[in-house]
Amino acid sequence: MTQSRRDEGLGPSPVLSEENAKKIRLVVLDVDGVLTDGGVYIGALPSGESLEMKRFDIQDGLGVRLLQWAGIEVAVVSGRVSKATAIRARELDITECHQDGGAQKISAIRGILERQGLDWDQVAMLGDDLPDLAVLRKVGVPAVVGNATEEVRKVALWQGRCRGGQGAVREFCEAILKGRGDWDALVEAYVTARSGEGEEE
Ligand SMILES: [Mg+2]
């Protein structure tokens, strides 16, 4: 059984400096090994149509929501084409969801930057393996999950303790929002919005 954030023994998450946290306008998330543990269930329906399923973490999803609440754009960029990824992105209102079997992630992100009028220094990416390396070398805040491979760990400004699919995205979202000083207010806004007293969603 892999260790997750909910298990004891991981220790405190590393912090992200205020300077780095405050410049982030776009967070790019890899899918396999970051939003998931990298496992893919592959099978077929009785009709013969192939079926691919992935397991996503609900606490990661809330972290994404809180980033969006803070005005930070979240994008998903994957080197594998999967309906499961598109469905999860839609659930989280992530409109910038790019899947390319050739793992041409730089060109996908360049398109987002042009549309949003941002530059590479305002981008954070959370990755786990070699398909992310070219992007991690270009962005202002390169970050990796706790079980990332050595090559990407070497270029990361921030490495979480959680494994991909086991709370790594939530851990990074919290590091950004705490670095900006926004975390406590967002938590309170979230609670208020669900107490029957607030005006937000
Ligand atoms: Mg990956």
C-alpha cells in the first residue's frame, strides 16, 4: 500500500516562498502520476469498445477549486489521450485541458499563455516524470510530486511529500495559497459559503 498524506510519517509539507507564490497566475497540472497515481485501468465493454478508467483524488479537486477561487487559472496538460481526463477536467471547470499523445506540452502551454497574455515566469507546473521536463525547465515555478523521477526532481524549486494521486496536487495548491497568505481567508470563505449564510456559490 502506498503512503498518502493521510498516513502518518510524511512530516510537514515544504513551503513555497511568498515571492514565488505571488507571481503564479497559471498552474499547469500533469495527469498521469500527478492527478493520478499513474495507474490506468484498461478494459473493454461487452460491445468491444475499449474503456480506460483513472482514479482521481477528491481532496486534490478541492485544492484546484480553491486556487480558482483565488483567481489562479488551472490547466491540465497530458501526454496521454483519455476520456477520463476530459471528464475530470470538466467537473473541475478546467477549460484549458490539453491532451496530446505526442506529449508536446510546450506548444499547448504556449497557446494558453498567448490567450491569457501571460509569460512563462508566471507559470507553475506540477510534474512527475520526463514528459514534463521540457516544461519544468521553462516555467517560473517548477514543482514535482514526492515520488517524481530523479531528472525532474533536479530542476524543481519545490518538491512535495505526497505521491502522485495521493494528495500531491492538494499539497501543492496549499503551498501556493499559504505562500500568498490567502489560505486562511479562503478556508473561511469556503466554510461560510456552505453554512447557509454566505452569498458565494
Ligand atoms: Mg506524468
